[in-house]
Amino acid sequence: MKTKLLLLLFVSTFGFAQQRTCGMQEHMNQMMFNPVLKKQYEERQAKFKIEYQKIIDKQNAQKNGNVIQSTNAVIRIPVAVHYPSAASANATLRTCLRGFAQNQIDILNADYNATNADLSNWINDSAFYPGINVGDLDVEFVLATQNHPAGTGLVNGDVAVTFGTDFLPGANEDQDPTWSGYMNFVVRNISGGILGYSPLGGSPNAGQTVVMDNNAFASGAGCTGYVPGAPYNLGRTVTHELGHFFNLDHTFKSGNQNATNCAGADQDGIADTPKQAAATYGCAAAGSIDACNAPEKVLSMNYMDYSNDACMYMFTEGQKNVMLAYINSIVSDFKPNVLNNSTFATSGFSIYPNPSTGTFNLQFKEIISDFNVEIYDITGKMVYVNEFYQNTDLVKEIKIQDEVSRGIYFLKIKTNEGLFTKKIIID
């Protein structure tokens, strides 16, 4: 009996470790059988298409020489994290799970803003993918801290993390109107080996959620009952599923890694994600898999493929455009009064032009008297630093063109409000 139990444990662990499984498509198939949900989905897609065309028109105008100032305003999205099975969690475990939720949010902020450390792999890997650029979203995910829904037991100052709530009620277990207006994440055991799922183009207004398995959420040692399991232990499954919520499809046509059928339309319809017949599993070397259209190579490090967490590290510019358009179409659904009153990160400053040749402007909404500016390259090396005291200008010019080469850089501004990071491109 002992031998059989050990064998069963080995097979279960081995199976979990070998193949990523996302339940988005099955979830959408179920939703489309519901005429109400189907109609709501179609209405959201119609709004998305309008916003997407606006972004494309703006980019075309810029390519034609019409200068359009980019404000780079950060979109702040209120987040709530739910642990339905943790009703009996003691104070220690609850504290751990709150930190666990913040850990995942930190991962999302890095991945969606292209400030993740492993993006440095793109320096070498990009040689296999000419014409493809990294996309970043200028978005900030924040755990909500005030004006929580009535009856949840949360008071102002508490982070929006719940334990054993009635989330996922009744027959429709993937949305809860109580939490309408939040970006919801539900962390629970999912049967069938699925790591997570989300609607394709989700609705905050309906209280829809990204559902995650308790062994594929966040990173690190975890908490009792919620331990990330390798090779999906770096929080990238949540990055993947949230991409679905923001209207990104998979980059591949089939989850069968042996599929060879390249006929028909591109799966995600995005030009800068090379068309690929099958999902990528494990840790493929950059440029090692042929895409459908030679000489293109499969973008195996893309978050919307199936690679191991440690081997996916980027969205493309085209994917960023899709997500930004979708967020623009639903942004009014997010509650405006559940975050703290600090607005500096939202609209306190902008950078233009971006991309630039190395000379750009910092434009502040209000005069900031004292602040520091630091600029780092993609490897983490500081290439510029300056301290500004008793500043009286709303616009401050920064010049670094003689100190750097073309590429991606990260600008950090330190003020009394905190530390804020934005990506800049030197072209």
C-alpha cells in the first residue's frame, strides 16, 4: 500500500509538472451557451473594436509624421483576491495569504510594465525575431483598501483579501455581483489539472474573475495549503490568465505540442506574434522552433504560450495594443473610490516624446520641489542620475543621448510620494 501511495504521488506530481493546462477555451464554450452572457460578451467586443481602431489610427498618424504627445498616464486598477476555502484560516495564515496576494500583484506589475528582471534575455533573444518589440501597458494593479462592499467584514484600511466568502455563489460560480467593479482573483483548488482560467474579454462590471489553482498562484515559499509548484511557481500563470481577461488569445492554434496544422487564420490575429501550430512546453531555446510562416520562429517566451514560468517573460507591442484597447473599453467599470487618495502614480507626471533620441521631457501635473531621476539599462546598470532640489518647473528636460545606445531603459523618479518607474525607449 505504501508503495502504491508513493507511486500515485509521483505520477500526480510528474503530471502537474509536465504540461501547462489553461481552461479558458472550455470556460468560454460554456459561457457562449448562455444567451445573456453571450450578448454581453458581444457588446464588450464591439466597444473593444472601437478603442482598438483609435489606437491603430494614432500609431499610423505618428508613422506619417504627425507628432502626437503621449501622456503615458498610468491606469490604476483596483484588485480583490479571494480564498474561498480559507474560512477557518487563523490570524497567522491570513497574514501570510495577504502577503501572498501582494506578491502576485508585484509580479503582475513587473510583467505588464516590462520591468521584470528576466526581460534582459530579450537583448540576445531578439536577434531571432526581427521587427518584434516588447510591449508594456503602463498599468498599476493595486489591492483595494477602502469603501469595500457591505457585508464583507472589511473596513477602511483593510486590503481587499477575503477568506471563505460567498464568492462564486450558486450555479454560476465564476462571477459575483458583490465584487462588481474590481479586478477579481479567486484562488482555490481546480480539478482536472487545470492551472487557471478566465473569460476571454472579462467584465469587471459583472464581477467576473480570473480563477487560479492554489498551486499556481504567486511565487516563493507560499502559505499552508497554497504552495506554488514548479515549474509554474513564478506567478506567470496569473500573467497568462489575466492576458485572457484583457482579450488576448493564445499565440498557438493547438494545445497539442505535436500539432502541425498551420492552415486557417492566425489564432490571436496579432501580426507581431508569429503564427504557430502548437503550444510550446518546457523551456525551448529562443529561435529553436519554426513558426508557420518561414523564416519566422515561434515566440516561445511569450506570456500567452505554454512555456514554463521561468522561460516566459514578455508581451509584444501588438499584444499591448489589444490589452490597452480592451482596458480603455472597460475602464469605467472599475470603481474609482476603493483606492487611496494618492494620484501621483496615476497622472502626476508624463514622459514625452517616448520613444526619443535621448532627449525627452518630464511633465508634472503639479510642481514637485525635490526629486531624483535615475535611468537604468535593461541589465540593471545605471546610466544616468540627477538630483533636483527647489524645482519650480512643471517641465524638466532630460538629456542622455551621449551616454546610451538604442534600446529599452527604465526611468525611476523618487519623490516624497514614493518611487515610480516608467519604461522609456531610446531610438
